[in-house]
Amino acid sequence: MQRLRDLPRTLFGMRLYANAFYLWVNGIVTSVSGFIFWIVAARLYDAEDVGLAAAAVAALMLLGVVSNLGLGLGLIRFLPEAGNRAVSLLNGSFTLGALAAAAIAIAFLLGIPLWSPSLAFLREQPLQFVLYTLFAMCVTVGTIQRLAFMAIRRAEFALFANAGASVLKICAAVALAMFSAPFSIVGAWGIAPIVSMLAVSFWFLRRAHPSYRPAIRVRNWPSFDILSYSFGNYVSTLLFMAPGFLLPIMVVSQVGGEGGAYFYVAWVAGTLLTSMAYSLSLSLFSEGSHYRDGLGQGLWQALGTALVVSAVGAVLLLLTADKLLLAFGSDYAREAAGLLRLLALAALPACVTNLYLGVERVRKGIRRLILITLVVAGITLGGSYVLLQSQGIEGVGIAWLAAQCVGAAMATGQYLFERRRLIRTLRPRIPQLS
């Protein structure tokens, strides 16, 4: 009987680490395949076409972030409670995300003469206009689908679908090279999310959730509670991602393109270490939504693991940052090593910040989610703007480290405050965080 009672906690731990691992590897696959895709494109297409296509793809990825409305995070929190409504909730979320993406993509394309005339090739022909809109819809639905696998606790299917799509994307870049135009590169990139979305809808989701059948759901939208929760997470996610979107632009505008190159290489390498804690946070969010009683234990397990892995990674980067960057050239090793070491140090407090966000998502603490992500983003962006002039790109690392330390302090303070309050209320019993 004791073993049976301990089984949920054991499964909690197993799925916690398994889903986090799949999610982290999925991010690595995306980064590596993207790097290979652009190397292939650079060798097969004109440099001007590659530059225009890169801007169009970056805009496409941004449209996917803006259009998903936080619906994937809403699925992680509410799908375990949906019961017979699970399939309707999945299809309703996919449909709503696709419609939002279509509307935002069309608005973006119509407004290109105002904010990005160089991307006019995206709307020169009706077919290109339609295809770019379709790409944006599939990117958005694919984002929600990946988080749906987290809600079902089967993140490995997201990895399988993404790996196949990544290979297809690179092959398409070679196959379409005969047309040698910027939209050929965009089309090669956009084929992958279409195929991935179809494969997930008609194959992978049905394996992960046997009762699932794809359908366009225009009735029975997700409830107001789910939409309000999703929107709160949507705001906090945009704040969380704001430094990654805005810092490259800020760095280039203040220190120039060369400094921007040094910054970007160090930023990608440093945040790869931080992404491990983010993956654990999403997995903790998923497991906690299924097993609320195990949330406290899962938090401490995940935090211990994240701190150990981050500490080992930080030590390695502190010792070898300049040597690792030699792969990009001696200039990168000289100019970017200091920034990479600061980003490595920031990975430790980022463990506390990220895992606290996972706990608050389970507890529906939307105000605290928005507050902590707003503070971290504000310190990072404001501090970077001030320090770039005096410290160069290392100023970004100082601001990022300070922001993560403040976020970790806020999370720890909130936890200790709640713990003391609960101890006073329920003495002598000390409850777990739930």
C-alpha cells in the first residue's frame, strides 16, 4: 500500500525531468537546425536575398509570439481539469490562435509600406500574400500545439515533430534554390511549420491523446476564465521575452554592427544555459497542474537539479568562455568572453526566478507573474541602455545579472512571506507550497 501511495510522487519526478529534457533538447534542435538552414541559404542564395528573407522570417516568428494569446499556457493549466471537454478545448484553442494569427499577419502585410518597405516582396503577388499569412497561422498553431503536449505530459512528441520539420526545412532550402529569390528562402522556412502542424494534428496528438480528432471549432470557445488566465500569461510571456527581442536592436544602435555580432554570439550561448531552468519551469507547471499535492516537493526537486546543472555549466563557461568563442574567431574570443561569463553567472539566480514563475502559473498568480517579469525586463532593458555606453556589451551582462538577482530575491521573499503567514495560521502544521 505504501508503494501505491508513493506512485504519484514517483511519476511526478520521472515526468518532471523527462518532459524538461525533451523540451530543452527541442530548443537545441531548433537552434542548431536554424543555424544550419542559414548556412545553407548563405551558400545557395545571394547575400541580399538572404538578408531580406532573414528579416521576413524574424517578423514571422514575432507574429507567432504575438498571435498565440497565451492559449498554450492556458491548456497546460486547464486541460487536466477539462475531462470530456478536453478535445473541444484543444480544437478551440488551435482555431482561435489561427484566426488571431491570420488577422495580425494580414494587418502586418497591409502595413508594410509604413514600417518596412524593404519587405514589399511579401505582398507583390497574391500567392505570396496568402502563403505568408498561412505560414504565420501554422507557426502560431504549432506553438500552441507544443505546449499542448506539455499539458498532456508527452513532450517527446513535440520533439519528434520538430526534428522532422527541421530536416525538411533544410532540404526545402536546397530544393528551392533554383528560383533564387528572397521568397524562395521564406517559403523553404515556412514549409516546415505547415508540415509539422499537419503531422501533429493527424498523427502525434492522436497518439498522445487517443480521443483527439482535429476539427475547426468556432463554437464553445475556451471559457472566460481560461481566456483571462491565458491573457495574463500572454502579457507576462511577452515581458519575459522582451529582452531577447529588443536587446539586439539596442546593442546595434548604440555600439554598432560589429558589437552587435559579438553580443549576439555570447547571448545565444549564455541563454542556452538559462533555458534549462525555463524548461524545468514549464515541466513543473505541467506536473503541478496534474498533481497539485506534489507541487511543493516537485519545486524543491527541480530547484536542486537546476542549481546543480547551472552551477556546473557556469563554472565551465567561466573557465573556458574565451576558448569556446575561438570557434567564431579571435575577435569574438576577446570581445565577447566577458559578456558570456556574466550571462553564465546569471543562470544561477535565473533558476529561482524561472521556477517561481512555474509555481505561480499553477496557482494562477497572474499579478505576481506580471510583476516579476516586468521588473526583470525593466531592469535588463533600462540597465543595458545606461551601461552600454560606459561598459560596452558587458553592460548588458551586468544588467541581466542584476535583473535575475532581483527577480530571485522577489521570488524568495514572496515564498518566505507566505510560509510565515501559513505557519501562523495553521500551527503546528507546516504546509507544503501548493
